[in-house]
Amino acid sequence: MIEQETTQREHQEVWDLLDTVMDPEIPMVSLVELGVIDSVLKEGEAFTVTLIPTFSGCPALDVMRDDIIATLDGGGFDSSVKIARKPWSTDRMSDSARAKMKKIGIAPPTLHGGNVEWEMHTKIPCPYCDSMDTQIENHFGPTLCRAIYYCNTCQQPFERFKQL
Ligand SMILES: [Zn+2]
């Protein structure tokens, strides 16, 4: 019984530590908020963290893996990272992640429930003034995950995290 409680507490500690590992692309959003942590399992004395890969073109995966191992090591936990064979969807992002993105001027991906339609790629509200009078400028922003839009109302360019 005590054994089980210890494991539960350890699991909570590991999740709390993971919530301090920030996404390399959006440094104020944690991996937990991004929804890329699929599971945490204790195997023997070490924890196995399963990570859902985000956009295949993003070079962030190795950075995430190293950050997870270093952060858990700092908390006194041995760990390894496995890559899940399932697609990540932007629907897995938490509301807090979406709110933080909007705050720094990145339009968050639209919730799509698995139905990604072109319409959602074109009608994007401006993260600064919420105007719908926006247009896509460039499909390829600073990373493959992002596109550049322009707001005709407040006349500012903004980035959008593409939905997936
Ligand atoms: Zn605007």
C-alpha cells in the first residue's frame, strides 16, 4: 500500500516537472500544455516518458527529448523518452496554451475535432484585435509549424500556429 502511494506521488512529481519543460518553439507553453506527453510509466527504477511527435518537419523533437531527460534528472528521476507512433493533433493543446499563444501575437490553431477543412486555414481571427478581415501572406513562417498572416483592420502581420 505504501509502495503504491510512493509511486503515485512520484508520478505526480514527474508530471509536475514535465509541466516545467517548455516547448522549444513557443517557450512559454509547456510540453504538458501542448499535449505531447502521451504517458508516463515507471519501469523498474526509471520512468519512461512517451512523447507524441508534433509536426514532422519540426526539428524540436531532439530538443524536447534532451530537455525532458535533463529536467527529470534534475528532480532525481532517471528517465528515457520513447516516441509514440500516433499523430499529434493541435486539438490536444490546452486552453492555457492557446491563451498564452494569443498573448504573444500568435493566432492559435482552431479546434477541429478531426475535421481539418481548408476554410479554417483562411478565416483566422487576428490575435491583436480579433478582426476576421485577415489574409494569408506566407504559408511558411519562421518554422514549418507556422504561417504568416496580415490583419487588414489593425494592419499588423501576425503568425499563426497551423492546425493539424
Ligand atoms: Zn488586427
